[in-house]
Amino acid sequence: MQIDKKQIATFNKNLLVEHKENLTSLSKKHKNIEQVIDTISNYNIAIPSWALGAGGTRFGKFGFGGEPSNLEQKLEDIGVINTLTKSANAVSLHIPWDIPKDAEAIKAKAKSLGIQFDAMNSNTFQDQEGQEHSYKFGSLCHTDKKVRDQAVAHNKQVIDYGVALGSKSLTIWLADGSNFPGQLNFRRAFENTLSSLKEIYAHLPSDWKLFIEYKPYEPNFYSMVIQDWGTSHMLAKDLGEQAYTLVDLGHHLPNTNIEHIVATLMTRGMLGGFHFNDSKYGDDDLSVGVIKPYQLFLIFNELVFGMENNSSNNPIPAWMIDASHNLKDPLEDLIQSIEAIETAYAKALLIDQEALESAQLNNDVVEAQRILQDAFNTDVKTILAEARLRNDGAIDPILAFRNLEVRNELIKERGLKSTATGL
Ligand SMILES: [Mn+2]
């Protein structure tokens, strides 16, 4: 299914007068509103190929109909999200769930929908059918070199798939670790992982980046080989200039100060990628911004500051939504996530950085808090709507999704029983 410009324009018509009034009154209050609209209208977040179907828990999975059953249909779904939001012009592929059987055809399909290929993702956290060696006791860290070699070969193959599609980065997240004390020699596991990563890194084209994700627990509950940003940073430093740390919001122990981690990594130019979701207890994969919107705003404050004061040449991070939807329509959920990310970003862009710096230099704690909270308490819905409108997107993308009956159209096209590969 594809939505055309005319349908969006017709939908926008009814909301246009009120929107313009809101914009005029907001412009009177904020001097730099044009700049914020411009930044938001150029901002894009990659959609992972596994997020377009019904997510499941370890107890069950409930479909919702019209799920994309192949990569082409997944691209079409991202096309729908992008047409409505104008902020999702990239897909992040997961191998082997979404192996492009005909790279040229997939590339052409993506191009026709205005979609690029963001970071590729490897998978050594499951055994695949016909696979010779099992990852039950780890992959890149495994005690048996044959298993490590197999996992290295898989990652190299993922790079090759990415090269064929025009991707420029590989994200590695490892489930490797141990469930019981004594099971694993920590130092050996770390060294094995490093030497496996070195082999993968050597296969990386010179214009690619390698992102190393970390996670403190799950699926292993006693230890994880890459447990935190410090470990990821050590590995990336040992690999070389093309390797970076990737921060996933859900991959921290409760109450970790993630904005501080972001600032520290950017100080050294080491923040390569960012995975958005939200979390109440652990890696809950909840929609972005539903639990801790203020934390997200504070993270974006560091990102904005880091990008504006970039003496360490931190690259623009690769942005991706990494959540799993088991109740909501995943397309609606992704739209809500995009809105939450852009809300936090727009609010962070409204922070008066000069005034904040002066408050900080004067140790005026009250004033510093006031500056942050003034920006956080600004309603930026109109800014987001205007950014979309200028790109021919929908003033209210969720309402448009519902008015255009997108899910019903997808069910008509694909049936009620179609299921997507992925989680
Ligand atoms: Mn992630």
C-alpha cells in the first residue's frame, strides 16, 4: 500500500487553519523557532525491519492482520510511516531474518519509496536451521574456535549483504555471557571476543563504521561479555577509528544516568549509534517516551550540546528505534515513537544554551533548572506538525493513519493471517 501526496493534502486541509494560528502564537514566544523547525524537518530515524510485525513475549505472540510477509512489504510499511511523518527514510536490516534475495531489486524498491539502508544487524543470539555449530554457550566469545569462526563468518556475510545494498555500518549486539558463576572465564571470554571482532573489523570497507552495543543482563543473568559502555569503549578503541559505542536506552540498570554516558562518549567522539525505546524495569522495549520523557529530553540536551560543540569530531549518531510491539499496531506505535523522539529533540533545541552556560558558570542551580524546565514544558506539537507540513507530511500522522484506514487496507491486501519474520 502507498499513500499519495494528494490524500495527505486533503487530510491536512481541515487542520490547517488551527495549525497556522498555533504556529503564529508560538513564533511570538520563541525567537529561534525557524531553526528548530528546520532541524526537525531534516531529522530522520531508521526503522528496524523486525519492528513491523507483531512482537511477542516469551509466553506468546498475538497477530493483528496485514503483517508484512517479506522484505518488499516491510519496505512498503516503512514507506507509509515515512509518507505520514517524513522522518523515517531509512531501514535497518536484521540478518538472517531479512536476507535480501535479490539485492538490486530490493535496492530499486527502497529507492522508489525514498528509503535508504541504515546499519546492518547480525544475529548470533539464535541458532539458525542448518547451522553447524550452536551458540548455546556464546558466539564471538566461545571457548571453541570453530564456533567463533562461524560467528565471524556470519558477521562478514552481513557486511557483504550491506555493501550490496549501500549500507555503511554494522551493529553488533552479543547475547554472549554466562548464567552461573564459574561457567565462564571473564578474561578469556573478553579476549576471544576482541580477537573475533578484530577479524570482523578487518572485513569492514574503509567507509564503514562498526557499532558495538552493550547490555548489563539478559539473556544471560550472571554476566554479559559486553556489559557496559566502558567495555564497549575499550573494544572499540582496540579495534580502530571505524569502531564506536552504541547506546540502547533499554540496556542499562534501573536509574542509570544515560545522559551522562552520552556526554562522556561524545567528549571522546565515540558515540556512534543510538537505539530508542523506553523502559520501566529492564529491556522492556516500550514505546519511546512513555515512561521517562524527561530523561529523553535530558539525553537530547547532551546530544544537541555535543553536536554543537563537537571538538572531538563525533559523527552524527545513527538513530534507530529498537522496540517491540505486542499490543499496539506496530505502525501506529512507530509513529508515536517518532513523535516522542522529535518532541524531546525539539524541546532540547529550545534550551537557551547561552543562559544555561552562564547559570552553570555562576553556580546558579535554580536558574539552570528553570532554563531546562522552561524548555521541557513548552508544547512543541505545532513545531513537529509544521516540520512535517513543509515536507508534505501529515499534520497529525496518527489521525491520518486512522482516517485513511491504513490497517484495513493492509489486511485487504495481505490477509488476516500474514506474519512477519522477526522477534
Ligand atoms: Mn538495541
